[in-house]
Amino acid sequence: MTELLRLDNPIRTYDWGSRDVLAGLLGRPAPSAGPEAELWIGAHPGDPSRIAGEGSLLERIDRDPLRMLGPGVDRLPFLLKVLAVDAPLSLQVHPDGGQAAEGFAREESCGLPAGDPKRCYHDDWPKPELVYAVTDFEALCGFRPVAAAAEGLRALGGPRLAEVARVAESGGPREALELLSNWPAHDRADLVGEVLAGGGWMELLARRYPQDPGVVTALLLNRVVLRPGQALFARPRTIHAYLRGTGVEIMASSDNVLRGGLTPKHIDLPELLTVTDFTPGLPELVSPVPMAGGEDLYPAPVTQFQLTRLRPAPAVEAAEPGPGALLCLEGELTVERGACRERLRSGEALFIPHQGGPLRVTGNGLGFRAAVPC
């Protein structure tokens, strides 16, 4: 049986979210009553999408995994999001597959409850992620070359930042983070205060987190500004944070995160130091690759997801679209599969089961399709 499943998608209301972006996307009055940070499209156990007129997408997958996901797949491996970033997210690192399996087993054996805020490993999956810029999108990602980072710290003129620069030059980013994690509590406000001289995004972080050494950690990282249509890939073990902007994000459907600052949530710096790759390098910007059916692929070296952009002109054809999800971000799209036909407007999405044949998309809108790589 061919189906296109219209989804009702949850909104996550983290305090860094916007009061305008998701309301505008979904055609609701703005500003919203509170910050709205993420629109989730998928079957994540923490907040799965619901199928219009019935239960959750997760429940449907559990009842019929073969038809929904295909042979040999027991969970939807990706989560598609719209991010509305109005304030900086936490500094964070996600584990690779081996680290996730080991960390999850360790926390399970210690008896940490599933919802414990001190828990870092909620499953045994890695968590790579890719974000596409809808608007200008600011992020921090990976460590800058040591010499450049040290020069930037010294340029701010403070003696404490000069000491961080000296340690970074002699021992690299890891020793600099160890120094910052052990910085005396009584002196942290003065440490962060030296960052204020940088102005701009640095001053923003320093004023928002006036006693958090993570503000200085941020100065060791690459800052990148994505223009609309560009994308950034964050590998597991890469320290990163998003600062501002609207984006479409796709990630492995995992909750594993090690936080290193810029958040009131649980921070586990010793575990972050164990998981992080401290090798300096440039952020991984991803350019679109045109596909034969009319989509633009944003390639990432992962097995859990792939993301394509759809601008029908006049139509997009996908021979093997499922399992997948299709989001309309702007305008209108008409989606056809066999005898099924659905019209999507801004903010609306469908789930595309594994079984059902090719997909055809027409219209004047902008869409994104999440799928599992063949």
C-alpha cells in the first residue's frame, strides 16, 4: 500500500529560541508567548512527530518496521529539525560510535536513570549533524590553529587571557581547556570580563555568561558565518556551538551530548576532554551537488542520513525516497506517490515510508528531503 503520511510536528521551547521564526513559518501570530527553538520532524522517542488523525510516527514504525523503514532497519536513524537560534547554544561535543557504546554501557551499569540530568549518554549511537543556513547563520566549530587563537587572546589585552594563550601555545587546546576548567571560582568574573573588549559576538557571550570560562573556550574555536544556502557539517568529537540564525538541521537520532559551557545544564568537562578531538582545522563547509532527479544533495560522510534541497523547476523526481521525510520551508509543494497526492505549505511535512515507489514533487516552494543513504 502506497502512503504519504502527513505529520504534526512538536516544537521544543528552549530559552535560546526565537519568538518569531517558527511562528512565522507555521503561519501563527508572532511573537509567540515564549521562545520556540526547534521544530522536530521524526520519530525521536523524546518527542516524536504525530501522524495526522492517529498516533505517533514512532508507534506506527514499531508496529510495522519493515514497511515503514525497510529490511534490516529497526529505528528511524535521523532527526530533521528547523532551528530558530536567537541566543547562543551550549558548547558541546557528540561522541563517535565507539565512545557512545562505551559511555552508554558505563552509565547503564552505574544505574543512572534514563532522565537523570547528569547523564551524558542516553543511547549507544554517534551523533553527526549537518546544518543548512536559511538566513545568515553564525556558529563556532572546531579549534582554530593555535598561533591564531593565541594571537586573538593576547589582542584583547588582559593578563588572564595572555596566560591562556601561553598555555595553548605550549600545550595545545587540550591543556588550555584543562586550565580553564580548573580556573578559580573567585576569579572567573575577571577572566570573562577581559573578553568584553572584543565587542560583537565575544561581548555577547561575556555578558550572557559573566562567570563561565566557556566564554574563553569559545575564543579558541573557529567562527563561521554561513550565508543562505551554505551548510556546515559537524563530525562526532568536534566541539561546536550555534550562535544565531535560522537553519535546517539533520542529525543522527541520538541524545548523546557532552557540554563544556555556555549553559545552565549539566557540564561534564572531564568526559568532554576524553571525547573531544583537539586537532585544529577549518570548519567543514558543505556545498550542494546537483542530482539527476532535480534535487541538490548536501553530502556528508555518514550512514544515518542524507539531506537534499528541492526547488521544483518544473518537477523533482526521486526514485527511492523512503524511508524519509519531506519539509516545505517556503511557498507550496505538491507531492505525489502512486495514487497519493498531498499539498504542503510552509512549515508542513510528510513522512515517506520505505514501500511505495517513486516520488514526484512540483510547485513553487522550497523543500528539504531527509532520507537514509542507499
